[in-house]
Amino acid sequence: MFIEIFRFELRHHLRSALFWLSAFLLFLMAFGAVASDVVQIGGAIGRVNRNAPFVIGQILLVMSVIAVFVTTAFLAGAVVRDYDYRTHELFFSTRVRKRDYIWGRFLGSFVAAVLVVTPVALGIILGSAMPWLEPERVGPFSLQPYLFSFLVIVIPNLFLMSAVFFGLATATRSVMWTYVGLVVFFVGFSIAGVLLGDLENEGLAAILDPFGAGAIGLATRYWTVAERNTQILAVEGPLLTNRLLWSALAAGVLILTYALFSFTAKESRKARRARRKAEGELPTAEVAPGASLGIRTGTIRAYSGRALSTQFLLQAGREVGTVIRSLPFAVILALGVLNLVGTASVTDQLFGTPVHPRTYLMFQTIASGFLLFAIIILTFYSGEMVFRERSQRMDEVFDALPVPNGVYWGSKLVALFVIVLAVLAVAVLASMGVQTYRGYTDFQLVLYFKGVFLLTGIPFLLIAVLALVVQVVTNNKYVGFMLMALYFVAAPVLQALHFEHNLFYYAGAPLVPYSDMNGFGHFVEPVAWFYLFWSLVAVLLLAGVHLLWVRGKETSLAKRWALARQRFSGPVWTTLVTAGVGAAVVGSWIFYNTNVLNQYVPGNVVEDRQARYEKDYKRHEGIAQPRIVAIRTEVDIFPQERAADLRGRYRLRNKTDEAITELHVTVPPEVDIEEIVVPGSTLATEDDEVRYYIYRLASPLAPGAELDLDFSLRARSPGFRNHGFNNRLVENGTFINSGGFFPHIGYSRGGELTDPNERRKRDLPPVQRLPALEDEAAWRNHQLGMEADWVEYETVVSTSADQIALAPGYLQREWEEDGRRYFHYRMDAPILAYHSYLSARWAVKEDRWREVDIAVYYHPGHDYNVDKMIEAAKKGLEYFTANFGPYQHRQFRIIEFPRYAQFAEAFPNTIPFSESIGFIARLDDPDEIDYVTYVTAHELAHQWWAHQVIGAAVQGTTVMTETMAQYSALMVMEDEYGPELMRRFLRYELDSYLRGRGGELIEELPLKRVEFQPYIHYRKGSLAMYALKDYVGEDTLNSALARYVADVKFREPPYTTTLEFLDYVDDAVPEGQEHLLEDLFETITLYENQAREATVEERPDGTHVVRLTVESRKYRADGFGEETEIPVDDWIDVAVFGERGDEDPPEGKILLLEKRRVTEAEGVIELVVDEEPRQAGIDPFNKLVDRNPENNLVRVTEGM
Amino acid sequence: MSLQLEVRDLSKTYPGNVQALRNVTLSIPTGMFGLLGPNGAGKSTLMRTIATLQEPDHGSITLGEIDVLKQKDEVRKILGYLPQDFGVYPRVSAQAMLDHLAVLKGIVHRGERRETVEALLHQTNLWDARKRKLGTFSGGMRQRFGIAQALLGDPRLIIVDEPTAGLDPEERLRFLNLLSAIGENMVVILSTHIVEDVSELCQRMAIISEGELLLTGEPRQAIQDLHGKIWQKVIAREELDAHRVRMSVISTQLAGGRTVVHVHSDAAPDEGFEAVEADLKDVYFTVLKRSGGAAAQAA
């Protein structure tokens, strides 16, 4: 009997359209993910193979999660079907045994669930065989990763989900409730993800994640390209625990379900109550036959204005009431609020440090975090509403009433609107709750209104229209749901296909970043036009709803079409024409702005241009060009118009020993050329698309001779763009720099395309990010460009009367003229050709450290951390002058700019500092990492490490800038906060470095040869320098560094390199530790240190002997992560910790911490301590790069 | 004013080639009109088409001056409709639901609406149950509620589709009483597969089967036409097949373990048969039998 039921069940699913449709969709997604770049699932980037075992696992994991939305329908159907068709009594009264019935049904559906995911594997296999794929990114076929993924990921996941929702369906006997359970499950899952997202909770999160994604993520987080391409995950540790735990739970749920399942035709309580009541009813007095009813009926005013408005309000009110009172709504909303509260509490954190909960952060959280819930609610309830009368079997009554269609669909639409607004209102209240809870009360209600109800609300309303349209037109709830899902999936797909124009995507509009400094700025106008456009489109869609609204029993498209023609009345025509013409006009206006006044350049076209730039002009790289020796600029900033006029003169000198006949000039795309004058030259090449210009000099420029280049450029912001807004020129907070707004000399490698796969598509050779370290010819140029060495600099900046304008240099004069403010700045010593211009309405706080004027220009109201920055600047000046040498300027300025970009950047004596990386950080808790001090110190350090010492533009150049700025900032931080906080900070650095390796697109290089790879020069740089300091001592290291600075600062070409840098550092390294530089700088060295066991024995003299069994392995990796073990022979920290007191690190009181020489991969270390030990370990503070930093400590147990 | 519903040449085919109506032409005057036919005969299709809820493939329907297929809004103003498959919002009280529907009928004045609703609740004997949730109503109460909502707004055309199906005898009786009280000067169409509904209530009737109109006229006249042509005999079960072969058995009925057969014949078909007074059932089964339709198996 079991077999029959099982087969019946399976056959039932295999015959359903849902099964085949979903299987096909899953197949397509997997195929697309592997065979194209359109679907981005699985993480096949850079050199990771499209069918790497890692990618296969990820794709199957993602698909097994997506598939749950379908398989739940299988399982719920298996349970509820009999009740729905009212065949359960029939079934239960037959001779079928409960055992056969339940297990047959369950297994049949479960097998169907597994089968529906199987096409994913097929999609991957087929996808990776497509002839257009680059052969170097397709690995050999192997069955093993598929088997592994199915056994370890897909089947356990589906088993768990099947069991849980089979159980839920059995308990509720309702498909709807089962789905509500599913939604609750996923939302809870994502909330847990947010709450456990911290580095410190990784292990717990890995075990608790029911899909195993966390455990797999934890095990593979540091995987390199080579490992992703070849490794199959080992089922051990958290992954094993996770799989066993959840499978056991699933089995438990199944057993419970079996026990609870009542195999009798039980009535629901509601039905029973209804029946009892009905039975209890007594006959009432009869109406005498033939008696006239004689009912006085009221005045009928059907179709009158008053009737329509009354009916409309009544219907809308009923719809709203029904939704708001329904439990799923309450559940989804509550989860939304929970999610919002969770996200709002951690928003904008850096290194785990919170920020002040400004209102804009709250409404941005609502816009991003509530979107999903709004979508779920709108999609679900639009379906409920459209089909409400039909599902209640009231449709025939309602449809025969004298009520126009417009009242029916209109009231439902308005109800959806009301629900959206109500949901947003709840979100606002919750956000204000979060703010209040965190002691913040500046609510900015108007900002809430604009941000939540206008910017966020309007797209939600547009989506409500779409949800309704989809339901009405398809006239199938589930097809409607699926189309809505497709709508949301379409957004990234359109992006990937480079259909980036917002006119391609319903309700699409540019993003509106908010900044306290600049408010909504110029971002509102374009969005308003796009919203108007989509609203008109929505009206057109609603006309479609009106015409195709199902009234009565005709549901075939042909009949509905015929009915639509009947409904095609005058007002419908007028609406269609008005909205159509309106949409065309507004659409054209948008197009005029985005594509005529501005250029609409999708990403692929940008890449094409980069490719052409390289193909056409690369041959000019390195040809003899004169260098800038003096810069004088005049910059007029017009904040209101978001415009600037940039004029200036470069004095160029031929520093080569050959005569120069051509001058090559490039101009950034943001500016228009008014005039570029190269005296005595003709313009030989004029390429306006990539903006490359070659001037042929009438008489060659002799070695040592000079030449002036005069330029006059204009930056304008006409109309609005589709994307890529110019957010440098803004009403309050203009920040323009030499890189993006001024002419440059010669071909620049910075403009090349770097993604290796995009390059291959365009037949470009593999990229060379930087010349080789040993390429002495390239030593002539420094990191920041080959157009200049050290220059004289002077500028006059003007801005509107209410703003201050800033640029590097010292203020010579300030005056007003024609209602504008002018500032004349001049540098008294040569600087790098690296300048910036800022203008805003700032408040200024000034201070002094010895002869140095310190000033912070900040947005009024953002004074939270200004004092902190000044303190940090003082400490930095103190430390850096003491350890690296004198500061070259008499001034240090920090200047706040809007949060459109999240960075700080060091210009000579001038640090533009984003609003979002410190100004609103909340540093009241002394345990949080003070990244305000860290960023300030880092940027200040660049005044030495960049603006004094600048490396040649070859491999390793950023060691002298970024790595050293990191180290300098770390030292300031350690002085201030002590080593324990540093260890926490370095854990973030270690994690970022190891993860960064997995995201490498080309090749990981040793620190010494780093090629602008942030995860190496920042993250690994911090770790390497800190470890080095730990081995050789801070003072020894710093004095070597000071000697280096003294010798190379302000050096003319050839510039310094890591070869020279490491020579100086090498002096600091004591004998016997020579391998340090090799491990830290010259190779990619990784450790796997592990404390296996620690036992203790108390000696008669009261001391304790700890015997620590350790494993210590050392590896060298190549650029793709292929590792080779090498013998270990290192001095490594070993430590014993006791009971933790208040002042102690989290590991406990340090009883012993010393370096021991470790020469064996496995060994026992004896440590003697005075107090009772609790924990012991090797490299407990993760000073070495260790891929499993968690297993370095072990609890001490009593010995024999 | 005497209203007349004219159905002309109405045809409707469902997907899968199921022909629900075949060229039905029918005149329905004011008064109670019974539409009789077995399940699946096309009754509901006809009723829904008249109630503006379905579109025929061809044909026309007029109600007085109104073109029913085109002027749906006009029809809905004067229509009262009780569909066959009729649910309720389970958590709403009878009074509240009726009030809601009254608004949709266009009775916007609050006071008038209350009066109307209360009067109808009284008339349909639901007054005492007016506060109860509709979900707790028995089948009969629900049907009475259904007729109450159909009567809202002074309809001139009332369509009740299979209202007695599933009601117990007492409820059915009460419901029929209610129907019979509906005024004379409106068109009332009652579709049913229960012959007694028609014989007890309707002045005129039509029989349809498999989409085809088999008979239309007054029940009394139809019975009259069969006078002396219906013969009855009590036989053993085993004899039934033999009888079927030899004569036109229109219906069989079990009575006390024996089988009672009715035979249509101009003369006594056989010994043992006695003439019986024809009733509407005999008319119905004779017509069905003639059309070769459903085997006449009376309950």
C-alpha cells in the first residue's frame, strides 16, 4: 500500500505544471549562471572556474533555498489536498493504514522536491559545455562535486524544509498558513543572519544556519582561487554538526507530525461549532404562503455620484480592515519591524562601532530593509484581494450588483495604497523608537516624511499597481506571484545585460543619497521626473486593469478581450490618451536630459572606451614627455549652479635628455574644454571620445627647456543623468580634485580596463597593473603619476558669498568681489601635483600643536567628534615627528565633505574627510574601536608616507604609502588604547585580508610586490608591520624607518622602491630572525597554529606546569592560492591565561606570554606559571597569518 | 407595466467543446418561471448569462427595452440574483452583510437602508439571527439570507439558481413559501432539478437538457397533455430490464423494496398496468426520455 501511495503522490507532482515550470526555471537559472555573466550566482569571478567545485556547491545551495518556495507547495499540497477536495473522509475510511498514508505522501513529495532541483546540476553541466565560454575558465568535468553537493547540501536542506512544512501543513491544514510559516521562517533566518553577523559570532551562526550556508561560508571564507577550483569541502567541524543537528531536528519534526496526525475525518473546530449551532436552531414562525412581501425599499441611486463614493469608501474600508485584521499581515509586519530594529541598530557601523542614529540613516534603513516586506505584503495581498470574492464564492453576488468595475478594482488599489502607507507609518514609529532608545531625539519629522512617504512610498505605490495589474491580467494568483518575483529578479539581470537606463525597469529611478551637508541636493529633481513618468505608466496599466477586470464567469482571454472592447468607453479613451501622451512627453523629457543634455553610458560602453583608449594609445606609454614643475590655477566654484570654471597654467619642463616633439594631453570626462593652449603647436590628434589630444610642437622642446600649457575648462551640470551623478559639484559640499577635473600629461595606465575577463572579451592582453619592481626605467615615475615630480603650487579659488573655499596651501589673501568670496592659497615648498578644491558652509574649530595650526571644517551639528579629531591629530603629530621626522607644513586641516563617497584622502596639509566615516561615529563606549582616531592618524601619516616619501610607480609602491600609513595609525592607536584593542582591530584586518584573497581577480602578490591591491597593502600590511614591530621592537623599527625617511624624502627621480625600503628595515631585524622579511614581505606565508591539548600539574612549590600540545605548520602560497608546506622554524608566542579579572583581556589574566622557538610541526611545550591556569595556546593573539585563528587556544585540564 | 424577458437563439460552448446552450429561444413573462433540468443541463449557464455574468457565443437577450448583453449596468440596477454556488463572509453578521450589499445596490441613505434591511430580515425570518455570524448559518438560513440580498433594492428581475439543492424538507418548504410571496409583477426565474419546486410554485416553466430547450409552457397544460398516457405497475427488480426493452419506461421508483415503474403510452401497455394521474414528474421524465437524455431515475 505504501508503494502505491508513494507512487501516486510522486506521479501527481510529476504531472503538475508547477513541477515542470519550476524545474525549467531552476535549470535556466543554473545554466545562465554558468554560461553567461547575466545571472550572478555561485561566485565564479576572476580566475575561478565557471564550473569550479566551489561554484557548483554555491549554485546548488542557492537553488536548494530558492526551490523551497516550490517544494513547500508540494508538501502542503500532499497534506491539504484531501481536505480541499473533501476527499479525506473517503480516504480515511478506506483500509489505508496511517503509516502508509503519511510516509507515502511525505516521501512522494520529498522525492519530487529533490527531483525538481536536479535540473540545476544539468544546467551547470550543460552550461559549462557551451562553446562560447573561455576554455581557461572551464575546469574538467567531475561527478564528485555534484554528488557531494546533493548529499551534503541539497538533500539535507530539502529534507529539513520538507519535514518542517509537512508538519506545519498537517497542523494547520492550510496552504496559506504553511506559506505564512515559510515567510516567517525566511525572515527569522535573515534576522538571525543580521544579529549573528558579527565576526565574533561566526561559529554559532554557522551551526544555527539551517541551510548550512553559514557553515560552508565559514569553512570556505578564506579559500583562494586554487582551492575554489579544486577542493571539495570536508564534512567536519561546524558543517558536520550543522548537518547532523538539522537532519535530526527534521526527523524529530516528522515523528512528531506522525504522532499528531489524526487519521480520522476530524472536523475543524470552527466547522464543528457552526454545525452545532445550526443543529440547535429551532424552526421559527413561517411566512404565510402568498403573503405579499410589501417591502419598502429605499431610494435606489445606483451609479449616482453619491452612491459611487459611498460604495468606494465602503469597499476600500472593508479591504483594508480585512487585511489589517488578518494574522499573516500582523506576522509579516511584526517581522518587518523586528528586522528594521535589528538593522537600524547596526547601520553604518565600522569595525563594530556604532554611529549616532541620524534620521536619514533611519529612513534609508526603511527604504532598503522594508522593501522586501512591502513586496511580500503587496504581492500576497493583491492576490488575496483580487480573488477575495471568488475564494469566498461571493463573486456572483457582487458581480451582479449595480456597481461599476472601477469601484471594485479602485477600492482594492486604494486599499493596497493605504496598507503601504500604514506599513511605512509603523516603520517610522519603530525607527523613532530605535532613536529614542539610543538616546537620540532630533527626529526631523519633515525629513522622515520626505524620505519615507515620498521617496520610499511612491515606488511602493507603483509596485502596488504592478502587483494588482499582474493579478488581474494573468487572472491566476500563483502566476501573478511568480511574475512579481521575476520583476524583482529582473533588476540585477537588466543591470548585468547593461540595460541600465531607468526607463527600462518599471518604477526605476536614480538613487537619492541623502547627506546632512547637502540634504537631498540635486538628486530630487530627476527622481521626481522618473516617478511622474512611472505614475503615468501606472495609469496606463490601470486602464488595462479596468478593461480586463474579471467580472462574472468569463475568464478566457478571448472573452475578456471581447468584454474589454465593450468597456472601451469615452473616459477610458481619454485616460489612455492623456496618460499615454503624458508618459510620452515626460519620457521624452527624461530622455532629453539623460541622453541629450548628458551622456547615457552603460557599463559595457565605458569598458569599450577603456579598451579603445588602451588599444589606440598604449603605444605612447613611457615616451618622453615634459613634466609639470609649477601649477597655478584659478577655480571659480558656483555651488548653486553646480558648476565650476577651471583655468590654469602648467609650467612644463623637459627633464629627459631628448628633444620632445609632441605633447600628449588627456582630459577627464567631467569637464568640457574651453581652451587648451600649447604655444607654437598644432593639434595633431583630437579624440573627443576618450579625450586624448596630441599637440605637435612647432619647434622641439630641448632637454631642460620649459613650456607653458594654459587651459580653461568648464564643469557644468546640465539637466540630470540616468546614473553616475556628478556628486562632486554640489550645492553645499563641493569637492573637486586634480585627478577628475584637470588636464593630465601623457598616457596613464589608470585609465585601463582591469577585469581580466572583460579584457579577454575585448582581445586585450592580460593586464599589467604596475611595472615589475626591478624595472628601473619605471623608477622615474612615482605612484601618483608620471606627469610631475615635485611642483610649486598656487591657486585662487572663489565661491558664493555664503561659503568658504579651500585648497592646499596657506591663505595669502581673502576678499570679496561681485558678491563672491575669493581665497588665494600658496604653498611655500614643493608638493606632489595632487590638489583639491572644496567649498561649503562650514563651522570651523581651530587648535594648535607647537607651530602647527590645526583646523577642522565641519558641518554645523556634526560636532560630535571634532575634538577627537583634533586630539588624534595632535597625537599623530607627536608620534610621527618623534619617530619619523619633522612635519613639512605649518598647518593641518580636516574638511568634511558629503557622504556620497566614503573615504578620507590626504592632500598636502589638507584632508577631505567624508561625513560618513567619523563625523557621526558614536564613541561613548570605551570598548568600541575608535576609528575616528584611526582614520585621522592614517591620513595624517600620509603627510609623511606619500607627501614626503613617495615610491616609484612599480610593484610594491603602496607599501611606502598605505602600508606605512596603516602602521603609523596603528601605533597611535596602540599608544592611546593599549594592545588589547589593537588585537581586536587586527582580527578585522586578518579577516579582511584572508577574505580578500578569495576575491582576487588576477593574482595575489607578496607585500613587497603589491599592485594596488587594497587587501594586501592595507590589511596584510597592517598585520605584517605589526608582527615585525612585535619581533624587532617598536623603537628599533622606528629608528630604521626614521633613517629611511630622512634619506629618501622629497627625492627626485629615480624614486624609492620596496627594495630600498626593505634594506633599511632589514637593519632593524636582529640576527637569527632573517627569515622575517622573507615571510612577511617577500612571500605569501601562512600558518596553521593549533593548540591541541593542555594539561596541568601542580608542583610541590606551588607552581603549575602546563604541558601544551601544539601543532604548528607553515605554508607558502603562490598567487592563486596553491599552498606548499615548508618546515617551521619560528619564534612564536605561547601563552598561559588564568582567571579573568576586570582589567584583563577576554582570554583571561596573562600568566605567561613569551616567544618560543618552534621547529617541529607537532610538539609539546612546557610552561611554568605561578597561578592556576585556565587556558593556554600558541600565537593566541593571531600575530601570524593563520587561516584558522579560532583554534589557537585550548582549555587547560588536570594532568594524570 | 408588464416586463418580458426574451431569450433568442442563445448558444454557448465551453472550452473542450462542451455545448452548454444550443440555440435556446425562450419567452419569460412576469411571474414565477421554473427552469427544470438535470444537473449539467445548462441551467446555470442560462441564468448567469441573463444575470450579466457570462457571454454567449451568439444570440440575444432582452428584458423589456434593455439589451441584456450590452446594457449590463441597466440590468444590474433591476436585478436580484441568488447564485447557485453562494458563499458568505463567515465572520460578518447577517445584518452587517445585508447592509453592505444594500449600499452596493445603491441604497445610500442610511435611514432608508436600515429600514430596508430590517424589513427584509423580518421577511426572511432572519430577524432573530441578524447579529449572528454568517459562518454559523445553516443551509436554509443561508439560502434565506441569499433571497434577502436578492430582494434588496426593489428588483424587477429575480434569478434564483438551484436554491433548494441540499436543503432538508422543512427548510425547503420554508424557502419555497418565501419565494411564493414575491410580488407578481416581476420576472422571477427559478432553476431547479427538483420537479416539486416547479409544480408547487410556477405558473410557467421550461425544461432543458444538454443545452437544449425541450419544453416550455404552463405546468398544468403539460400535465394535461399527458392525461391518460401514464401507466404504473409494481414489479420485481429482475423484471425491470424486460420492461425497458418492451416499453417506454420513463421512471422507476423504489417503494417498500419493490420497484414502481411509470410508462408513457397512449394505451395500456401490458396487463397489470394501471393508469395513473400524470404529474409534473411524469412530464419531466417523458420529455427527457423523448430527448434521449438522462436516464430517468427518480429519487
